[in-house]
Amino acid sequence: MSSMVKWGGIAGLAAAALLIVSAILNQMSPGPAGSNLYLDVVVLAAYIAVIVAVLGIHALHSGRPRYGRLGTTGTVLTIAGYAIIAVMTVISMVQGQRSLLPIRLTGAGLVLVGSALLGVIIILARLLPWWCGVLLIVTFPLGHFANALFSSTENLLMALLWGSVGVALLIRRQEVDEPVLTQPARTG
């Protein structure tokens, strides 16, 4: 359990860094979306890192009474959504254009619902800070609408989310790994 939580934390930080790089590349890209191979590769790597971070959240919470089926459902939906978007990114890289928009939107819908469920469970379970749950709930929809103001806002907000989750997982893993101090047995 502890090693998956650790890898989830590292992946969350990696996802945050990759999403920041993707925001920079997006601003530097002169062409339409999907025309910058470097940007697509960075975004794809970020989505894979996010999936590992979600698995870290799941490893930390699984077996806890407040996590249950709802938490598992949130995890599965979130991972499925990011996996669909990642596969669509690969297809777009091969074809050189954005394609299969309805499938990409299905992935986005799964991320939206899964992240909301996972966020609620994080708030209820109290193993990670409450604001990690709130960020999971609001980041994806807020980022979508904020992109109208600045084209890379969604990536920057998601970097904040996954960086925060990554740090929280690493801190929580250290707490779990610390040995429990016990009092010595009394003699005589």
C-alpha cells in the first residue's frame, strides 16, 4: 500500500510539472490544437501520471469504511475518463488532427463524474486534506470555462490540483510509514 501511495504522490507532482510545461507549450504553439507533437506528448505523459496519482489515492483509501463502493466507482470512472482522453490523444497524434470528438467528450464526462465522486469521498474519509477533495470537484469544470479567458487555464488549474494531491499523498505516506511508538513492557 505505502509504495503505491508514494508512486501516486510522485506521479501527482510529475503530472503537475507536465501540465505546467503543456501550458507553456500551448502558449508558444502557433498552430491549431493537435498540431504540436511535443505538446501532445507532454499532455499524454501528464494524463498517464494522473492515472497513477488516482491509483495512489485509491491505495491510500481502499479498505477504509468511508471509501467503499462510491470511492472505488469514482476511481474507476476517473481512470477510465483519463485513459479514453489519453487514447484519443494518441489517435490524434497519429492522424495529425483532433478526431473522434464524441468519444473524447465521453472521456471528459467520465472524468467530471469520477472526480466529483472521488472528491466527495476524500472530504468524507479525511485521510487527505479537505481541499484536495474540493479541488477534485471544481477543477475540471472550472478549467473548462476558464479556458475562454486564457487558453491554458485548465492545464494550470489541473497542475495545481495534481501537485496538491501529490504532495498530500507523499506527506500522508510518510505518516503511514512512521513506526508507532510503544511504551516498553513493565517488568516485575
